[in-house]
Amino acid sequence: MVDLSTNYLGIELRNPLVASASPLTQKAETAQQLVKAGVSAIVMPSLFEEQILRESLKLDQDLTRGTEQFAEALTYFPEVGQYSIGPDTYLQNLSKIKKSVSVPVIGSLNGYTDGGWVEYAQKIQAAGADALELNLYYLATDPELTANELEDKYLQLVRNIRNKVQIPLAVKLSPFFTSLPNFSKHLAECGVNGIVLFNRFYQPDFDLEELEVVPHLILSNSNEVRLPLRWIALLYGKIPVDFALTSGVHTAEDMLKALMAGAKIAMITSAFLQEGSEFATMLLEDLQKWMEEHEYTSVKQMIGSMSQKAVADPAEFERANYMKVLASY
Amino acid sequence: MSKTVITIDGNEATAYVAYRLSEVIAIYPITPSSTMGEFADEWATLKKPNIWGTVPSVTEMQSEGGAAGAVHGAIQAGALTTTFTASQGLLLMIPNMFKIAGELSPTVFHVSARTVAAHALSIFGDQSDVMACRSTGFALLASNSVQEAHDLAAIAHASTLRARVPFLHFFDGFRTSSEVNKIEQLSEEDLRSLIDDSLIQAHRSRALSPDHPFIRGTAQNPDTFFQERETVNPFYNVCPEIVAEVMEKFAQISGRTYHLFDYVGDPEAERVIVMMGSGSETAGETARYLLEAGQKVGVLKVHLYRPFSVLHFLEALPPTVKSIAVLDRTKEPGAAGEPLYQDVVTAINEGLAEGSVPYTQFANRPYPRVIGGRYGLSSKEFTPAMVKAVFDELQKADPKNHFTVGIEDDVTKTSLDFDPTFDIEDPQTVRCVFWGLGSDGTVGANKNSIKIIGEETDNCAQGYFVYDSKKSGGVTISHLRFGPKPIRAPYQISQANFVACHQFSFLERFDITKMAIPGAVFLLNSIYGVDEVWDHLPKETQKDIVEKKLKFYIIDAYEVAKKTDMGTRINTIMQTCFFAISGVLPKEEAIQQIKKAIQKTYGKRGEAVVKKNFAAVDQALENLYEIKVPDKITSQFTRRPSVPEEAPEFVRNVLGKMIALEGDSIPVSAFPVDGTYPSGTTQWEKRNIALEIPVWEPSLCIQCGKCAIVCPHAVIREKVYDPSYLKNAPEGWVSLDAKFKELPGMKFTIAVAPEDCTGCSICVEACPAKDKTQVGRKAINMAPQPPIRESERVKWDYFLSIPEVDRTAISTRTVKNSQLLQPLFEFSGACAGCGETPYLKLLTQLFGDRLMVANATGCSSIYGGNLPTTPWAVNKEGRGPSWSNSLFEDNAEFGLGFRLSLDKQNEYARELLPKFAGILGENLVDAILNADQSTESGIRQQRERVAQLKQTLEKENTLEAKQLLSIADSLVQKSVWIVGGDGWAYDIGYGGLDHVLASGRNVNLIVLDTEVYSNTGGQASKSTPLAAVAKFAAAGKGLPKKDLGMIAMAYGYVYIARIAMGASDQQTQTALLEADAYPGPSLVIAYSHCIAHGYDLKYGLEQQKLAVASGVWPLYRYNPLLAEEGKNPLILDSKDPSIPIEQFAYNETRYKMLVQTDEQRAEMLIKLAQQDANRRWELYQQMAAMTYSNPNAGNSNPGD
């Protein structure tokens, strides 16, 4: 019997399969199904501060429009109780999920303002999250904003939160850093416990008939696993944090690769959305089977086993890798 | 125990009591009582219990008649029952009121008394509705103030249980129902101790029950009805005494004393005014003032008007009285006098002249002289000056009887003169007036201010708010009073210590500083800075500031709002300035209280809203400046006239004054005697309310007409014209070669009416033509209005001078072509981006010169018929839509009446016509009788024939010739359209609508379906869709929308179309043309996006598309003529649902807010909505796929 357990952010997990943020991890009912199918932890969808602000302002605008100006219709909507605007619903869901599942629940936060980040992080902690994942992403559109300024801002935000929350902290990054290792090093210095690679974003698309920009969501595929795979392999052992691989994990093989690169866990979203939560059971069976067939005894044994530090030719992960690919054509 | 003091309006004060003392509440919205029902519904949704610990059952009915029926039934079944209504609504309850009273059933109807429509509808307050109920047998109990509305509501509920006589508790609509005042609140214990529970048991024991059966409500014959009708007398005889006793008990509980008649003034008064309602507060205060000046005057305030107790009345009247003026807030044309006057005369006669009651105090005194007068109809101001005029009149040897006060009646000379400068207000009372734009939040902030002052300081406080009758860009005027003494001044402020103008542009339209007293503060929201503002003030304003030595402050509130993400909401900014300048509270405390109010008002909408308001408060004072006022007037310009000089005389002298808010000064002689007004007057009211207006970009234009067809205010027009008109075109005029196959060699221009546009930008959203190098730029784009106002105005004027297209030269079947036709519905007062008006405008383009419109009361009757100016217009030939509004409930029947009359006249004309064959010639007679009027040219030819006929008949002198001449126009086809909203069609008017459809007559009904009662503020109708939130459906509507089209289809001979212009403008136009052409009844149900849906209406068309794509609004046409050809009459014009309902619904607050308040229920309801939409679509598909046999084909029985 192989030992599938792993330890992520200092938390013992029964296996390395974690459900990352998706509609399935938003509610207790679907989270329970995932846990029943075998996932070892739940990462809730991000609490988007910007979205909260926008929703709040929009609701106010929509409830106010046209009011108090015409004698017969001073308002257009009934006065109802409290609106679930703000983090309350999110926090309630978090508490509910925490109560209804036996595995750790990781809260997730996408902040917008310095004050908002810290405040919401504390609320997530208070609601019972076992750990917190910070979704660090700011779309730099101002040509005057330098990379250094932006990175400093990120690090300050992380420091502020680290100072205010006690639960383990992970940071989820996009791949768009000029020097990811350097930035990761600074993150580690800030006291983060883990780094999650990589965030995927909804990229806008064009509707050519209407000549409009439209939001477009494409679920990941296995090919995408290679980008985080390389970076985790490069960073493993150099940056003293736990790594989690997300983006493109669709098979047990993808999971195995993630672990061997150095990730403590592999996170899955798209596959669950496509195949349903039961898919977790199959993945874990496949994982176990492969390990048995290849005579691995534990997951811990294979973590980092194919990282840059561990492979025979570390240059494979660097420029040579690129050259080799081109040469294959 | 200390009393709880609250600052609320009369409706809330009343509803608070009624709700707590009831088990069943049946409601229906009507202004100004709607909010009482809304409060009840909200409290029930929030599970607030009544004083017995159970949550009252609140049910919305289909009409007030329905509400009264439900009330009647609930009483009969033993529940403590109440309802709220006003005006026409109360009139609809009258039949049930007779029954309820006849059966001695305890109940209370709370009525915010409102004008009953006569020559015109009015939403405002008088007592004509209550007076129409005098004979029902209900007790009529009047409250004169907000506190009284609260207190007497409780007294009414307690009294009805004892007396078994049902009560109508009333107070003046708007003046009391909407006035915010500081009152002492009755606790639940107070209410508990006022009600005798044994009376409730007694009421229940009289209820219908199969457990102890009896029957009630028999039919009777001449032998017994009369006697039995007299059995109730003892109950009415003791009722006044019961009310008096309840009032006494109430005084013990609350410390506030009331009597059936309350007297104020000199105990030895010689002149007394008798009246009831809010005006009696004004009269009472004026009497006190005059008393201090040594005048022997007094006011007798009537509380219990029915049953009228002569005994109590005479006891309350000072025996010294020599003359009495009875003031009625109603008019009974043709009566010997108004109702209260007649009662007083009767009481004096019975009590004194006949001596039927031993009133010893009147012994040996001459009988007082009694005169009657009318005041305050439709919320006409009733001021101390008018009260004084009445007292002065009573002093005359031969006072005027049946007088009026408050108007100038220069026709029948009924009016009393008064001195408008007469002022009795306590100088310690601070009086503040705020001029705001509807959308800037001024009223909301002032409501908060008055609550702060009322509840956080020792001051007494009063707020009253005056609104515009236009639904977009309207002016609001807030009147706030506060001071150390109770404020009994139910009239608007005319002399203010503080005047605030929240919109700079108002200075050029209105006399804002007129009401500022010398030394008052004038606060102006100015886009101009400290050094430049003075030069931008009109002469009149400068003069007032200089001569009255006003303290002048400015703030650029829009700049502060912009910096703090407040958009155009400058409310909290101006509010902060008001508190800072007025000094009603120390600055720090004021800011703290404003923030507390912000938290309370906006807190539930999320922290971001609170934060931005806080930021606005914090930044306001930094931008507030006092202006050093120059000592002379330097301005080079004056206020602009309200209408242009070239406007017709009636528009200048009457409508123009109304526009300038000087309507009160117009004398009786200036008005039409029967409510008839000229058409097309909105063209003269240039409101300039748009910050941005559309500008045409010809290089991108494809001449499709989509921008024009969707424009709710008809400010975008298209013309095709001869190139010769380019010669004299003004500078900047642009044109294209016209691309219309019927009109070769012509030019094409789109023009925009810059001063009439509301800036909704729906046209830009509709425009399909995008710049290939910059897709954000279209063939029509928004641009700031002020810099281009003048140049665009010149172009617009020139555009109007170019002849309209020849209607017979083009086919009107396409949208592209129809938009060349002149709209005869323009510049209405509808909301910016309104979803209803484009349909009406299209009707006028297609059929306007032969259109008769019967309009149900509602949004469309308000933006279509509310003075000062109205949008239904006239073409150059003098033809245009003829429009009228009867009521809410009877509109289908009203429109059918048009048809009956037209058909009868047509029939009679056709009967007469052959008799004139000799002088007309057989050919002309034959041509007229057999004319094909199915096309524009056919109609034109018929008009020419009829003109020829009339010309000939004018020379004839026979009776028959004159008869035919007077009805000859009926020989030209007319298009009768019955217009209304879903409240009318689905609910209150449904019975009539059904009957009219069943009649088979050639009428067209169009339902402007907003799926909610829009005009009264968003109450649910039977059209409200499943899962949507509305007032009276605060938890989201749990049942599907009524399928009106499907119900009508059951007739088989009704043309039906379901349309949505945003989804398919061509289908819309085709449906309207087919409906008009169909020779029987037609029903068109038009999806109308609405401000009550809760989103920016510029996206209205997109939402219509999504509604159709989601399946909640399938498009179809059902044409019975097809069935006659053996074809399936049902044509589905939309495709299979292709998106989930959420994708449509959650862009709108009406759906989304349920997700934000009860996510679980929202999920459940939206799922049901999807199932319902799918099921209905399947049903339509099956119906549309059915095979029909040709009824005219030979016998196809396969057995033969």
C-alpha cells in the first residue's frame, strides 16, 4: 500500500490532490462531493475585493436610479433586509464548508486596496480557514509604473497580511514576472509558506461580427502543465517554501509530474468542471496504480525527484531545453 | 416611561398602527396611499408581528374593488381587517362599503385623501374622494397632522370594534401623507391597552362559520328592506359617544387629547372657521396669531365627521359666535353648498332654530350667520394669508357665500382676495428651501437631515417635498422647518432663512431667491469659482442678493462628487454644507450625525457605498466658500422666458406660467372649461436636461433608421429631401445621398433636437454602424451638449422647415422607411431611456394622422397627458392623434366607445350619402362608399373625396346635408388604439379588456408591458415574472406571469402579437401594421424595459434581446386571417431559447437583488422560471406546428 499523504503549508493532507477554486468549491454541497471523491483539501474561490466594491456601488446605483424625483414613485424596489454585499456570504460559505467537510479548507483572496486585503484576510481567518491563498494579480496598464514599483507593492501587501494573520499563507502568482525566482525569494522572506504556480486568467476575446470585446473562458488542458512544471522544478529547493502546481492537471500522469517537479500538491479545477467531482476518485486510483506499478512507496518520496537540482542535467530546464525543442522540428 | 420620538411621514405613521392592529390586509397601489400598503407588505415579509404576536396576512388584489371585496369577505370570516386607498380607488370600494356598513362590520379603511378626477386627473390632495363616501354608512374620522394620523388611526381601530360601525380614517394626501414630522410614537403596550380583546371575540363570534351556520346578505323585498335599514340607527346614535370615550381613554394612555370637535381660539370668539384636515392646523395657528392681535376669532376642527354629532358640534362652538365660515376641501357642482357647510347649516338649524336640543348657552343670542367656501383643491396651497382673508370676510356685513380662497376666480367672482405677504411664522422657526434635480439625491438627503434634526436635537422638525410631473430631469423643492416649538404649518415655505440651489442652470429658469428673506443664506452649487461666479448670475439673482443682503456661499459639488466617486449624486455634499452654514448642530456633531444617517441609509448596500459618501462629506467643507458680494448689479443677462416668444398665446400665457412654476397665479378665465388642451405643446418647453446629446456621423451612417426608431423622446429624426434645400442650410449642415429606392436623387440627413434630448444614449447602443478603424465610434455618438447647443438648435430648426416625406411615395412596411415618417409623439416627460414610448411614437408614425388613443391611467397617461405640456402632436395638415384618458380600470371599454361612435357615424354617413347622389354624382358616391383604404394613397384619395363631399354639402341648407357634413370625416378610416400598461391590462382592467376582445369590434389594444406597476413605484402585477422582486412581492414572485396572449388566443378571432423592439424592430412594425389592418380586435403585448427593472436603460434593447433569447419573452404573431386561409395562425418570430435565463435576468436588479438577499430562494425561483419558459416555448412550438384545414375548401370529410 503506497502512502499518498503529503504536507502542504505545514498541514498534513491525505493525498496530493487538492480542489482549487471553482464554483464546485464555493458551496458546502459540492465541496462535500469533492471530499467524498477523495480530494485532500478545498481551496475556495477568491474573495474579490474589487468585485465586492463594484457590486456594492452598482446595487446602490440601481436602487437609487429614478428615485425621489417623481411624486408617485419615490422608489422602485421594496425595502428588504440586509443585502449580502461584501464578504459576508463568502465567509458564511467558508464556515459552512469548514463544518461540513473533514479536510482542510483554504480561503482565497484577491485584494485591491491595502486596507481591504488585510481586513478581508483577517475575516477569512476568523471564519475558520485552515490557510489563506493570496491571489496576487494586478494588471499593469500604466506605462509609468515600473516592475520594481509593482513588485514592491506586492511584497508590502504580503508583509502586511503576514503580520496580521497567523494561519499558513500561500501566494498564487501569474507567470508574468521578469525574474520569478528573485520575486519568489522575496516572498519567502516575507514569511509566506507556499507559492502556487500559476494563476490562469480569463482573457478577453473579440467578436468579429459585432466588433466587440467579449470575455471568454477556456478550460485548461494537459499541455498547460508544462509551464508551472518547469518553474517549480527550477525553484524547488532554492526557495524555502512549499509549492503547489495548478493549471493543466488533468491526469494522474500530470499529478505525478507535478510532484516530481517539487510540488507538494497538485490542484485541479477544469477537470472537475468537465468530468464532475467523481473524477477525483479515478485520478487517485490511477495515481496509486502507477506508483504501485513503479514501486514507489510514498508521495513524499517522489516530491522534487525531478527538480532541477535532482536531475542529471540541470541545464535541461534552462535554455538548452528550448533549443532542444526547436531542434526536434 | 419616556416616549419614543420619531420623525416619519403620515403614511408610515398610519401604517404603523394599522398593521399592528390587523390580521388581514388587502391592498392595491394608488398614489398617495401606496406606501402604506408597501410598508405593510415589507413588514409582513420581514415577519413583523401585530400586537397579538402573529404576522398579518397581506394580499395584493387586482383593483381597489377587489381589495374591498377581499376585506368584506375577511371581515365576514372574522378577521381584523384593514386596507389603504385614495381617490378613484376609494370610489371603487363604495359598493362594498355600503355592504360592510349595512352588516355592521368593524373595519378601518385608511385613506390619504386625494382629488377625484374630473376635467383632469390629479394625484394631489383634497377630500372629494372621502366626501363621495358620505352615504355609505362608514364613520368618517379626520386627522389633521402626522401625529394625528398616527393617533386617530388607533382611535379608529378601537372605536370600530366597539361601535360595530366601520371607519374611514382619512388625512390629506401628500400634505399629511408625505409630510415628515416629529411625532411621539405609540408603543405596542399603548395599542394593546387601547383595544378591548373581548370585542375581538365578539367580532369573531359574529363571523360566518359552518360550525354555527347562518346566512347574511339576503335579498329583500319592498315589504321589509326599509324597516331593516332602520335597525342600525341605535349603533349610529351611540357611535359619536363611543369615539369620544375612546378618545378619552387614548388621552389617559398617551397624554394627547382629542375630541370629536376640537376648538382653538378665543373662547368668546365672534368669527369661527369650521373645517377638517391639515388646513385646520393652518387655520388654528392663524387664529392664535390673530387672537394675540386682539381679534375674536377661533377655529373648530372636525375630527368625527360621520356620524355627525350635532350635540358635540354645538357644545364645541363658542356661544358668542356671530358668523361662521365652513371650509370644504371639495367641490360639489350644483349643490346648495359643499358637504361640511351643509352639515353645519343643518346642525345650526336643528340645534338652534328648531330647538331640538337644549343648547342653553345659545339662549337669547342671534343665530350665527353661516357661509361656505372651497379651498385647497388638488393640494392648492392653503396659507395663513388665506385664513385671514376668510376671517376678514366674516367681519363684513354681507360676506360672500360659496366663496373660493386661494385662487383668482375672475369668471364667477367667487374668490376672496388675500395678501400673500401675511406671515405668522415664529421667527425662531428656521425655514429652509432646497432646489434640486431629481437625480441628484437632494430629497433623500433632506429627508435624512430632517430626521437628524428631529431625532438628534431638541428641535421640532418638519419636511415637505415637492416633485416634478416629468419623470426625467425634474425639479424637486424641499421645504424644511425646524425650531424649538411644535411646527403646525402644513403649507410650503414662502419666506425662507436658507435657500439652496443645487443646480446652477435653475437660475436661468426659476426665481430661486424670491423666497429668501433679507439677511438669509443663499447656497449655490456652482461650476464657477469664487472669482467668476458673480458674473454668471442673472440680473434678477444678483438684485436679490444685493438688495436683500443675502449671505452667499458656493461649492462646486459636482467636482467634489467626481473626486469621491459620487457621480452626479451631490446630496451628502450639499447636506454637509447646509449643516455647516445653518449651525443647527456643532460642526463635528453634525458630521457625525450625517455619517450615522449615511450608515443607516446605505449600510445595507455595502461598505463601499458608505465609504464614498463619507469621503464626500469629509471633502465638502474644504470646498465651501463664502462669496464677498459686490454692492451693485453687474450682470448683462436676465432669466430666459419659459417658452419662446413665437409660441402661441395660450402656450405663453398659461402653459408658460406653469413651466415657470407660476401656475398658482393664473386666473380661472384663462382655462378651458372642459379640460380640452391644444396638442403638441412639448415642443415649446425646452428643458435642456441632457449633459450629453447624440451627434450624427454621416460618414459611417447606413441609413437604417435604428437610432430614430428607438429614441424614446423623438429627438432623432430623419428626412429625405430635395438637394435644393442644401442651398440655404445653416453652417455645419451635413447630408448624404439618400439610399431609398423610392426616392432617387434625394439627400438624407439625421437631425437631433438638442434641447429636448434626455441624454439616455440608447440610440448609440442601437446603432449598428461602427468605424472600421476605431470600433468604439459609431454613426451616432454622444457629445457634451452645452458647447453645441446653439449650433445644433439652428440645424434642428432648419430641419423642421424641410417638408416631410410624401407618405404615399414610400412603403411603410420597413423600419428604414417608417423612420422617414413624422412622429406625432415627441419630447414627452417619460424617463430617459423609456422602453414604452418608442412603441407609441411608432404608432404615430404609422397611423398618427388617423389615430385615436384611449389611454389607461399610468405612466403613459402621465408622460402623455400631464401638464404643463403634452407630447401628442399635430402634422402640417393639422391632423394628429386625438388622445384621452378616462380612468385606470375602464380603458378598454373607453376605447371601444370610440369605435362604437365612429362606426355608428360611419354607418349613418353611408346611409345618408346615396341621398345626395344627385348633387354629388353617382361616381363620387360610389367611390366613397367602396373606397379601398388599406394603403396610404387609398386613404389620401378618400380624404380628397370627402373634402369634395364637404365642399358640396356646405352649400346645402337641408337638415340631412348638415347632418352628413358633421359626420363626413367618419368616412375616412380611423385607427383606434387602446393604450395602457400591464397593471391595467392584466389586473384592474382585465375584465373590460376581455370583454372588448370578445366584442369582435375593430379596435387595437397595445399593452406596454413593464411587468410591474411602474407609475406608482414598482408594485407587482400579474404580469410580473417568476423570480422577479417587486413591491408586494419582496421575496420574489413565486408564480409565473399570466400569459395574456395565450388567454386571448382562446377566442380564435383576436389578432395577437408579442413584440420586443429591442429584439426585432421589424417584427414590431409588422405586428403593428397587421394589428391595424386586422378587421377585428387586436392585442399587442409589447416588452417595455423600465426604470423599475433596475439597470441603466441605455442597455434596454440588449436586455430585450436577452429576454427573447432566454425564452422568457417569445416573439409571435397570431393572425386569425391565416386560419381562414387554412394556415396555422400562429407564427413564432423568435428562435429556440439559446441562453439560460440567468444571463438575461441577473443584469437587472429586480432579479439580482433576490440573489443578494435570499440566494437559496433565488436559485429555486430562477430554476422554476427556466422550466416555465421551456414548457411554454414547447407549447407554442406545438401550437405553431399544428395543421389547419381550410374552412373555405370543399367538404373534406374523409368519410365522404
